[in-house]
Amino acid sequence: MTIVVIGELINQGGGSVRNEELLKRFKSKIDFIFIPSIRWNIYPALVNLNYCRRLKEKIFELNLNIPDFILKLLEERKKYSVLNLINFISQRFGNVELAYSQAEIIEDLLLLSKLKSKHKGFIIQGFWFQHDIIKDFKFERSANPDLSVATVLINTIKRSLLRNIYFHYIIKRITFINTINPMNPEYTILTRKKNILKNVIFPGNAVTVPIIDSSKKEDYFIYAARLSPPKGFLLLPFIWKEVVKKEKVKLLITADRNTNDRNVIRLTKLIKKFNLDKYIEFIGYLNKENYYPKISKSKGVIIPSLGDSYSMAILEALSLKTVYIGLKLPTLEYLYKDIEPVFLEENVNGIAQRILRILNMKEEEYNSMFDNEKVREFLKLHQSWDLVAKLELDTFLKLIK
């Protein structure tokens, strides 16, 4: 019996962390062949030597069973188009019992659809499209306030229309879908197909953080996410210009300012436009030893994401007794509606006003939000990667018993 798992490694973000934690645990339960993500691993490794080295190091660190022809690809680093890569890899597999993708990355799903397998499935981790080009346009417009309407429209067509076409093709070849959040628009749309097995993984994430005294907060807030437009990082200057009208408080961003990264440049332009250089500070990418204390001392984690599903950053903030402030999304409301230190606001102005109210909270009032049975139970439920791995593994093992 052959099982194939496709997944993303080594990249920043909760999805990659989740994949690695689950792969470690899958290994103790089943034998499987692993294929690194086409889009986020193999293709970048063929064009970037340092990235290729990091990927190979992670593969060997996790002791993953990678096909020899993929290792040879990484060794030779010949250039392929993404579609040629997908065809090259899929043609070298015979029949397999089950194939599974650890995320809904289009390129990985195209590979999944081409594998000869009785059972094919994937898990929806993110929040990528609404299946409605008008809603998608509004999403893109909100996430990219610095771009022209024409540019946003072109991006929407590329993003929304192409994903819809691909999913229409892929979904006909899928037998099961998992999700970590049933309110995810993709899940509600894709599972309308009646003969697809549907599974909700809850809890869908876990987090383990060191014990740190978080009772003494300092007057700063922190953005702790990737600089990706769907994460809402370009909304931060619009929020902060409202905050500093009342309180001269700092926002820290976990990214490097001195870089040619396009998103950093876009954010920097907005910071300068609103004259916020004194109040928004780039502190670089932090390792966990420095990251957790920074979160624990902050007054709040701010991620005005337009498309979160099951954010690791929220779990980390709660575990470190730090409030989270973001936008109101059906996916986040589903998970956190009864969790007092999670504030979900209607818009940018609502986030700014919430920040000001938190700044004016007394220490006892702030800390009391975490002295709550619902918060304790929620965090206890999200402490075990073993549980998450078991729940996810069960969804496809039951198909091949």
C-alpha cells in the first residue's frame, strides 16, 4: 500500500509549521512518500541555491522518504516550468492507494489530480477565494489600498478566475476534503459536491510556548505575521495614523526594513505618506527565543487579516496572555466568539478605537480577561500536536482499512 503526502516545508507562516509538526507524527503511524510543495519548495529550490540547501537540510532533518528522482532534481537544479515539473513528477508515479495534500495550493492540487490514486484529498488551511468575482474584487481592494482600481481588477481576475477554473477541474478528481474551519468559503463551496467525503479537523492547530511572566505589559503593539496583502499589513498605517492622534504609541513589525522586498517597499511608502516613521518600527524576523518574550510584553497582537482561518498567531498571543485585535471574519468568529481577549472589529477605525481602549485599561482589568474558564479550556484543547495529527490521520486512514 502506497501513500503519498504533498506539503510545504521551511517557509514562514503557521501552515508550514503545522505541516512539519504533523509529518513528524505521521511518520510514527504510517509509511508514506513525501513530495515537497511544487510552488513553495521545489520550484524555488531550482532557481535559488541557498533555498535549495535549506530545503534539503529540512528534508534530512525530518528524515522524510523523498523519491530519488526528486532528490536528483534538487541536486541538478535544471530549470523547469511549474507545469513541466508537475508532469515530470506525476508521470514517475505508478498507482498509489491514497494521495493527500497538506494545503489547497493550486500547483500542488494539480499534481494531486494527476496522480493515479483511488483516494485523493486535501485539507483547506487558508482562505483564498470567495467563488464570487465581485466579493473577490472587494477583498483584493481592501488588501491593496495602495494600488489603482485597474491593477486590483487585473489581479482579481488572475487570482479569482484562474483559481475557479483550476478548482472546477481539480474537484472532479477529488474524493475527500478536510478543513480546519468549516466557515472557510472554499470549504462551503467545494463541498457542495455530494459524493465528496467531508471532514472538519478540530482542534486544527496546536501551540506550545514557554512559560513567561506576561503580567507586566509595555506600551507597544506588534504585528506578528507575514507581509502578505491578505494578512492586512497594508492596513496598518491607516490604523496607526488614527491611533497616534490620541496616543503616541509604537507598533512593531516582525520584518526587515532594509530589503528590496516589494511588500516592505509598499508598506514603507505608506508609513512615510502618513508621517509615521517615529511610531512604526521594523524589528526584523525573530527566532522563537526572542519572539515569545516580545509578544508576552506587548499590549496586543494586531493582524488586520482579511482571510485568516485558524491563525497560529492568535493561539500564541492567547498562550502568552496577550490580546489579539483583528477584523471580524466568519472564520474567526466561529473559533473565537466566546474568547474574551480576542477582539474582532468591523473595520480599520474599529481596530484603532479598540487599541486606544486597551491602552487605557488598568493592569488588573487586562489580566482578568485571561482568568477565564473558557480561555483556559480553549488553550488546553490547543496544546497537543499529537491530537491534531491523530484527527487528521484518521480522516484518510479510514478510507484504506
